[in-house]
Amino acid sequence: MTRHVVIVGAGHGGVSLCAALRALDFAGAITLLSDEADLPYHRPPLSKAFLTNDTPEAENKLLLESQSFYDEKCVDLRLNTRVSALDTKARTLQLADGSLAPYDELVLATGARARTLTLPGSALEGILVLRTLEQARTLRQRLTGSSSIVIVGGGFIGLEIAATARKLGKQVTVLETASRIMERSVSPEVSAYVTRKHREQGIILELDSTVSAFLGDNGKVAAVRTATREWPADLVIVGAGSLPNSELAQAAGIACSNGILVDAQMRTSAPNVFAIGDCVTFENRYADNARLRLESIQNANDQARLVARLIIGEDASYEALPWFWSDQGEVKLQMVGLSIGRTHCVTRGEPELGRFSVFHYRDSTLIAVDSVNQPLEHILGRKLLAAGMSPDQALIADTGIALKSLLD
Ligand SMILES: Cc1cc2nc3c(=O)[nH]c(=O)nc-3n(C[C@H](O)[C@H](O)[C@H](O)COP(=O)(O)OP(=O)(O)OC[C@H]3O[C@@H](n4cnc5c(N)ncnc54)[C@H](O)[C@@H]3O)c2cc1C
């Protein structure tokens, strides 16, 4: 009998899983359910190049695959199809139109959504978030007609939008509640360098600034209030992180805690139900087995490939090395490994010259590398970490020694 794999969510994880299953000659039926109206697309450009280009080509370039891919691979892609309930005993999904969809194997690839703020004035017009293509279209259009933009949150997405808006000639203010930007993800050296670069471009970047209210004029946002002052704004973008789309799993009785809990094989607490990508939390071997929810293309794609192997009957576990990138104007950041639990860092190169890497150590073990405009060092950092190598810190700091030679 033909096996039927149903995937909920057609983002990076869901689409990669379809491709991986067919590449492994999976001959069963594949149904890919998406609650969005657009063909599945790349999310990273939404906060970068897409905001400056409103041509049809820009939209075309976003597509993960064209319609012919789904036709040729016999993937039944159903857009505008929200899954509203899951019965893990009967192995059926309930769709928003009331119909039922049975499965043999189910993969939840429901991703995450942008976190919104509940503050006085939050409902004013002109306060946006960015997660979907539809939201990016709105933001792109609103950017054109705005002059003073306040971005709440100095994380990757907020800073990418800030750099793009500044390039468009807008007055841009970033308000960050912590004492440094991207605090959870990069070293203090990298935060300091990127802060300086953004300020050199004319972005106002306020640290230790917590937003307490949005102020309006005729129903439209006009300013953002922090403890020290009010910041005029005709457009506000909240970049305050994301929340996992785990409600469907939770309502079905599947174990969740800041995301859907999965084991090293992406299996949830329900039989025949996997989960992958931004919606899952798992024990990460690169963070001393701490439970983490990673949000990156690498993570979604690698977990999809693993689940494809498991579905066709192979035995494997998730061991992929985490990596991530962020493009902020002229600054290209690339991170590999997880710096949680680092005891100290070693800087290689000159931050003043804008090309350097920070190597994070936990005692004498190399655990992560953040690279700024140093793509080659990022690649070599990946190789060192993948090989479990921890070169002597003095050798790492010495730019007279080729990093490559430390791999020998
Ligand atoms: C603006 C932006 C910039 C980014 N830049 C980078 C970057 O530079 N580098 C990087 O590595 N990562 C970046 N990311 C993160 C990256 O896009 C995510 O890690 C990745 O999209 C995760 O893929 P996913 O398949 O888990 O989830 P998603 O891509 O979020 O896809 C999940 C899909 O499931 C759908 N869905 C949810 N619930 C249901 C339901 N009940 N029924 C039907 N469908 C449902 C959602 O609508 C969505 O379409 C960025 C993200 C954003 C938003």
C-alpha cells in the first residue's frame, strides 16, 4: 500500500523535506500543506534586498522552487490550507474548511511567527512586524512613504531592516533593551563593531532603551516612548524575536516547551509524528545538551534531510553543526557553533579594519566562531569545529599563521 507523508508548513523545512524524500527515491504520496497564499519562498531576503526592489523579478527570485518542481516531484502542494486540528490516534488532520486529511507519517514544519508587543498604543496603525512575504510587501510599500523609522529590537532582523532603510535614505532609530545588540547570538566584540558601523552610517542606535508605549496621532503611530524620551516615528517595526507555531501540536497532546519537543531523530511524543525547523526544541550536543530552539535555514534544511532518511528506513540522528549568517549593509556576519557557556574569546584580525573573527572557547575547547567580513575564516572555523579540533589560542590569535595550517 502507498505510504502517505503529510507535511504541515511549506517553509524551508517543508520544501527541503519534499526534495530530500524524492532524492532518496521515496515512492509514496507527499502532501504539503501551507496556510500562505504564495508559492513557498526564501525568507532571508525579506529583510534585505527584497525591501529595495519592487519588480516582479524580485518576487520570482524569492521562490524556493517553481510550480513545475511540485508537479514533477508529485508533491500535492495545497496553498491557503490551514491545518486546524490534529488527531494522533486516528492519524488525521482537520483542515480549516472542515475536511479531514489522513496520514501515515506526519511532519510538523510550522515554523515561527514574529512576536508582537502588548503595550499602550500597540494597536495604532503603522506598527509592523516581519515574518512573511505578505508582511514584507506591506513593509516595502510603507517604507517608500515614510521618513522617520523606529525599529524596536537590535537583533538580526531589526538590524537588517535598519541597514536597508538607511540605504533608502530614511532616518532610522533602533531601540534595544539590552546593553548591546545581538546579545544572545554574538560576542561583545562583534556587537561593538556592528554598533559602530551602523552609527557611522547615520543610524541612531540606543542601547538600554525599553519601549513603554506607542503614541499616536489620528489613529496612526507618531512616536515611541522610552524612559528617557519620545522618538518621532511615522513607521515602527517591531523586531522582538519570534514565537514557535506549536499550538497545533500542543492541542493534540504532544509535549511542548518553547516549541515542539523532539528527540535526536526529530520524533515528537506522538507516534509517527516528526517536527523540524523553527518550531522545535531539542537537546543540542553543541550546547552541552541544553534544550534549544534554533532559527536558521541550516537547521530547517538539515533536520528535513534527516527526517527524509528516517522515513525511508535509515537510522540516523541529528548531529549537524549549527551555522547562521546575517547581512547588515556592508557588514557580513557568519556564525558557526554555539557560544553558550563560553568562558573566554580570542580575536583574530583587527576589528578596526573591519575584517576579523572571534573564536569562543569553553575552557580549552573551541565551541564557536563569529566572523565579520571573513568568509574564508568562517569556512575554516566550520572545518575546525566539525573535526572537533581546538587549536592553541595563541596560534589562533597570530594572523601570521595560516588558519588552514591548523587543520593539518
Ligand atoms: C525576515 C527574515 C530574515 C531571515 N534571515 C535569515 C538569515 O539571514 N539566515 C538564516 O539562516 N535564517 C534567516 N531567517 C530565519 C529562517 O528564515 C528560518 O529559520 C526558516 O524560515 C525556518 O524554516 P521553517 O521551515 O522551520 O519555518 P518557516 O519558514 O517559518 O515555514 C513555516 C510555514 O508553516 C506555515 N504554517 C504554520 N502553521 C500552519 C498550519 N497550522 N497550517 C498550515 N501551515 C502552517 C507558516 O505559515 C509558514 O509558511 C530569517 C527569517 C526572517 C523572517
